[in-house]
Amino acid sequence: MQTETQLKELVREAYTTVADQPRGVNGASCCGVGGCSPLDEAAIMADDYTHLAGYVPDADLGLGCGLPTQFAQIKPGDTVIDLGSGAGNDCFVARHETGPTGKVIGIDFTPTMIDRARRNADTLGYNNVEFRVGDIEQMPVANNIADVVVSNCVLNLVPNKANVLAEIARVLKPGGHFSISDIVLQGDLPVGLRQAADLYAGCVSGAIQHDEYLRLIQEAGFTQITIQKSKAINLPDSILANYLSANEIASYRQGGVGIVSVTVYAEKPGTLSVAKPKIKLTDLSNSSTQACTPGGGCC
């Protein structure tokens, strides 16, 4: 098994490769990277940003799995931190929400991505968006600085997710909150998928169980945990065939294993907190809300 350091280097190398690729190339593979086969259809995981105010096409590499900034409740004047900011896509959408009195800080540990994001910001003339090279397990920002933290399909790339959640708690102001899109699992992946190194960088084999993900957030001290959106991810047979036999693919299809993109909201306790159920699941497709707890199996 690879060490945490080796996994991080794998991710860094993969995202260095995709940093200067067009969105069409990245969107045709799992989370933009990995050994997935090119597809003619739209990106497997990425959502459509084009309708969001502040969207910058040159910053959209098709690497995400949700729209966290759409759900992040960003207000004018807020300070926002984007974890794994890539070419700046979510940062520029967040900047539109914060307005000229706010500030957005993007953090990414891939220097090539930071360079591309800075070029985008310079081209646009944005002076309240800053990009910093850094590991999100040790963020290069002060304590209690952010009103909002966002991230798009990044925590699943980090071996020690508890460390990242502790850092999010450190940098958020009391009463601040996060909105994070990520990949989680419901059921056990086949061994061939779990052990595929390129699928780790592709956001699949590094994903953890849905209930464990919620538990880690709760154990980090966050409250008002809410699933804002949930979307099933279907890996085509053309991708699965790189890792599984035909019989294994058939068994996988019948095994009830789910790969799911979730957008999760949570608050750091403080004076801005509003009383809500501790954890709830919101199904935006029919506007229903279902109470649940980690391990409760309601999701």
C-alpha cells in the first residue's frame, strides 16, 4: 500500500499534467485525471458552471464534482477560502458573490495550477482574489480568518481527511461555515477499483464511505451538518474495463455499490449559528428534507 506522501505526490503529478489541458480533455476522464478512457459524452462528474454569475471559462478545467459555490451562502464582504483551487474556477464565482469589499483566497499544492490561476486573475484584473501554494492539511493562512470555506472534489484526494477538517475549523471564524462537494461511497468498491492508483487521482479509490464522511465532519466539531445536494456517479463499462474483468463488472453492477457526489454544509460553532437539526439530508430534486445521523443509513 502506498504511503500518504506517495499518494499526495501521485495527485500532484496528475494535476500538474492536467493544468494546461483544455476542459474537453479533462472532462472526458474521472475527475479530470487518471486512466479513464476518452468519452464522447459530457464530463462524468463535473457539473455545469456556465449559468453561474462570475463564471470564467478559462478557469474551468472540468475537474469538479459539484457546484459548492452555488450553495455556499456567500455574502458581500465575506472572506472565502477555496481548497484545491485549481485554475480558479470556484474562486472567481465566489468573488462575484463577495463583491469588491470581500476577499477570496485559493490554495493549491500544485504550482502549475497556481500559475494558471494567477494568470487568469491578472487577465481579469481581479485584485481581491489571491492564490497561494500550500497543502490544505497545513493551510498558509491565519486562524479565524474565513467566513466561508468551499472546495470541489478535493478532500477525497487527501489521505488524511481528519487533518483537513481540523484545518478548516482552524481557519474559519466562529460561526463561519463550509460548503464542500466531494465523492463518497455507499458500499464497498471491488478490489480492482480500490487499488487502482490512477483512480485515486481520479477521485474514486480515495473516496470513503458516506456515513464515515459525515462522522469525520461531526468529530471535527462542526454542527448543522446538511447535505445540500446528492448526485449519483455512473462509471461507464469503458472505464471499468481498465480495472475489472467482464464478470467483475457484472458483479459490480449488481452489487448495489454507489459512487455519489455530495455537497455538504456545516458550521463552526459560534454566535452566527442558527438552530437547525444536527444533520439533515435535503433532496433538491423534490425539495424534501430527511433527518439522519452518521451510521443511521437514511441516505
